[in-house]
Amino acid sequence: MSFDVVKKMLKNELEVLDTIIYNELYSDVNLIKNISDYIVSYGGKRIRPILTILMSKALGYSGKNHIVLSAVIELIHTATLLHDDVVDNSDKRRGRLTVNKKWGNREAILVGDFLYTRAFQVMLNIKNFSVLDVIANTTNKLSEGEVIQLVNKNNLFLDEKSYLEIIERKTAVLFSAATEIAAIISSVSDNDKISISSFGLQLGIAYQLIDDILDYNNYDKDVGNDFYEGIYTLPLIYLMKKSNEKEKKYISSLLSNYDSESFLKLRSLILNSGSIDYVFNIAKQKIEKATSLISHLFSNDYKNIIIDLSNFVLNRKF
């Protein structure tokens, strides 16, 4: 089942999700309203809230809180994007000007803060302390991940283990939260909740690794964002690891230039080094581990859809 088919199958739930997001982003402060409307028009895959909805259905949840909480996940994700774009000085996102480029860094940060606090306001309506605990811990880890990545910008000595720890905090913990809150409202056992949370974590790591590949290996989107921002991801880390000292010096010289010619040369090295296959295989291992974690938990059509979604994460081109 393709990702588009999954979204069509969840058409009603996603319409409710979008309505909640639109309503909760409303503010009588014109600047917030204008930026919020612009953010909503971004669109996006909505993969994190879709995970919350699908996992809740797979676990037999029959209420409406799963859609409300999926909106919380998306609000938090959007807030992180606003802050990320400021930190990375990004110009474009999904082919459009970023909020920081269109309105300014201070405006982007403050509206990002608005989204964070609004997410917690929405979540408090659920009145579930366990959900609140998960989301609070997740937002804290997301911030830690951003700081650690910032500290490691232009760090040629960053190793694979350290990098995987960064993306676990920066990206994967929100995937984990998206699935864990579904387990919480579905009242599963503690052991099953751990498995479901771990499923999300492994899926999130794979998602980021594929993103890292697409930054060098996708001709249908803007590439090279990591290069221009001084963020060294696993394809480059692996290239450095397998290179001799002379090759490392050459790579280092390319990384010091930040121009399109240097990027194209670096990209060629990565595409011809086996780095892409290496990173893809790690992502594949993460997906296999993720699906094994839920293999014994439930057996229904939604489980099959979740597996299909996991395969989309691995094989996506955008």
C-alpha cells in the first residue's frame, strides 16, 4: 500500500486533524495568524500524526483523543522546524521561503514558541498525566538534540555512534512519542508500551538516515542543505572513515569552501564511495528491528498498513 493510499484511507481523520491544527493556530495577534496560515499552507507528509492515528487504531482505541494528540505531535514538529530553520539559517523549505527569511529570525522563534505552548494547551484537554510526561520529556530531548548538533557543526571528527545519538534525540524521539501516546490512551501493558515506543524510535532513526541520503542522492529536490549548513551526516562520516589521509585532506578542503562546485565534487565522492548503500543498509536494519518489535503485539489490517508505512519510510524519494 502506497503512502498516498494510506492518506486517502485516513481522509476523514486527517481532515479533522487539519481542522484542529487550523483552529489551534488561531490568534488575534495578526503576525501570529499570518505566519500560522503560511505554515498550514506548507502541507507536508504528516507522517508523525499518521503514526499516532494508525497505532491507536491498530491497538483498538475507539475514542477521539488520538486525533487530538496527533495534532499535538504535528504542532511540536512544526515548532521544531521553525527553530531549526533559524539555527541553520535556511532559505527554503518545501520549495517556499522559510518563515525566518520571509518575516525574520525573531518572528520565527517567537511563533515557534507559540506553537510549543499551544501544543501543551491542547494536550492538557486530554487530562492524561502519562501523555503529558512523554511529551514534556520528548520536547526536552528535541532541544538537546538541536544543541548537540549545533555544537558538532563542522566537526570532522564526529563518529557514527555519536551521530546516531544526535539523530535519536533530534528526530527519532518524536516518532517514538507519536507511537507511545497511542499505546498510553489504548491502555496496553507496560511491556507492550515499551515495544511500541521502541518501534517509533527505530522508525525515526531510519527516517532521518533516508533524509541524509536524499540530501546527496535526490535529483527531484534541492540537495546539499547539510553541506551548506556545515552538518556532517552519516554518508559523509562513512566517506571520511574509509578515506586515507590524503583523501581526508582533500575532503576537508571541499568542506571549507561552501560553494556549489565543492558540493558537486563532494557529492560525486559520496555517490561513488559506497556511502549511500552503507547508510541505506543501516536504515533497513532499523526498519527490520522496528517491525520485529510489534510483530507479536496485534494482528489486524492496521498492522499491515503500519508495516507498509515503515517500508515507505525506507524507500521514499521525498
